[in-house]
Amino acid sequence: MSNSKLYKGSLNTIILKLLSENGKMYGYEITQKVKDLTKGELNITEGALYPALHKLEAEGLLDVEIAKVDNRLRKYYKLTESGTKETVSKLQELAEYIKTMQNLVNPKLA
Amino acid sequence: MKLSQEHIQQLHDFTRKHYVEWFDVQLELVDHLANGIEAQWEQNPKLSFEEALEKEFKKFGIFGFMDVVSQTENSMGRKYRHFLINEVKEWFKIPQILSIIVLFIMFFLTFKSQLSEVIILSFYVIFGIWMAYKSFALRRLFKKRRSTSKKWLLEHIIFQQASGILFIAIVNIFNMLNLTNGSETSIYGAVFMSLLFTIAVIVSVVSLHILPNKADQLLKQTYHSYVTN
């Protein structure tokens, strides 16, 4: 990962967005999906992902489903109704942030 | 190559050794480690299980599973409070609200009576004994459940957290008793105290009696069909 601090504030938005596109996902799948989508540029650390998932779950934005896969249990996450609404507003916030940053670092493009 | 049942058991033991006591947290970490190890084996089939596990564990950073565990505990605490508040709210519906009104009036009359200190003190003692008995009984019940099943975090909170609330309630009631010493209680004072006492009684009854009785239902709701007692 090039700069983890820059991505840190967007972790929740990334998780919500991925779940809105893929329905239900499990932790490991999320880390791999982010790696694939960013071609290895962004690597979500395990130590940050699970605490974030559990926090979103406690806030009522995510719902949990446990299923038996192979010879082990797997915990899937999916968006709740309020999670779906939150995703929209989080993405808007992020888009505005990106726009503002662009204005700041590259005024000519804006 | 897929992990065997024996490997999965080893992973559970590994998480337990790294201070992950709760089965619900373990199962998620075990699945994560297992996926990581299987992915490594795809790249390098000669790698031993132990080596692959060590590599995966390192990805969690120097604090290991600590952040995951503490965040899960916070989240589950929140979930418990949510269950508690929902149950308390039930008491404000008809017909349960009648018992609240009766309780409130009883406390109010007590605070306004000449004998308020004697009555409140007796209530305090009786209620304290009931709470101590209940929390002792819950601890015993929890131990009994423990010997036959896995450790689920929510179950621990339902049976053990209750005593935390008990402690807060006891301290608060004690402070209130000190407040009543000496001077006569005003109407506002009596209303306020009666309200606090009523709420303390309801919260204690919900946390020490109602929620533990509903434990299996709440556990099923949270962990679905994977809770086996």
C-alpha cells in the first residue's frame, strides 16, 4: 500500500460500497476484492478490517449470516436497510472530498 | 489444497492461545486464516501448515488479534444495551405500564411518609439480597452452560454483565439514601427519587431476570442456528 494513512478514513466507505455491489461478503473476500480492484495498490490490513466490520455491525449498518462452508463456519456480512442509505451518503461525502482535494492540489483541472 | 478438519481445530486452538476466548470471534478468524493458508498453498504447495499460519498471523500486525477482540466486545456490548433498552421499553406499553405507575406511586408515598428512611432502607436490603441472589444464580447457570457448549460472547455478557449493572444500581441507591438524610423530601425531590427507583427496579429485573430467561432466543437471533448448547 502506498500510503495507508490516506486510505484509512475511507475504509468504511470502501466496505459499504463493496457490499452494495456484491451482496453478501466475508472478511477475507473483502481484502482480496480490494487487492484485485486496485491491482495490489491498496491492501486492507486484517487488523483494521475486522474491527471496522464489527463497528459497522454494531451501528446497525451491517447484518451477519453464518454458513457452513467446507469444513468450517463462515461469517458473511450484508447491508441492512440503513446501511444501504448510509452507503449513498458516504459515497457522496467521498466524492466531494475527492473534488475538494483536486481543487487544492491541481486547480487547473477544476 | 483444502485444510483438514484437524487443521481447523488447530486454528481454533491457535486463536485461543492468542487470547481469543469467544467462539464467535474465533470462527471468523479461523476462516480468515484458513483462506489465507489455502491461498498460500496454491502458490507454494510445499509450504508447511505452521509456516503458512505464521505468515498469515503476521499480517494482523504486532497486536495480533487484540484489536479485533476488543472491537467485537464493544460491538456486542452495544447490541446487549439495545436488547436491554427494547425490553425496558416494553414496560412502558399497556398493560405493563400499570405496574410502573403502581411502583412509582408506592415509592412516592414512601418518600413523602414520616417513615421513609426505614421503609427505603428495608427495601434496599431486600432488593440488594434479591440482586445478589440472582447474580449468584446466573453465574452458576452460566458455568453449567459453559461445560456443555462453546463460549459465545453475547452469552457471557447476558449472564455476567448483569452483575455490572447490579453494582451501579446498588451504588446509586446508596447515594440516594444519603441524600434523604435529615431534611424532609420536597415534592420534586420525591418525584425524582421515585422515578430513579422505579427505573432502577425495572432495569434490574430486565437484566437479571428477563434477558437471561430469553438468552437462548437472543443467542439464536444473533448467531442464527449455529448456537449449540
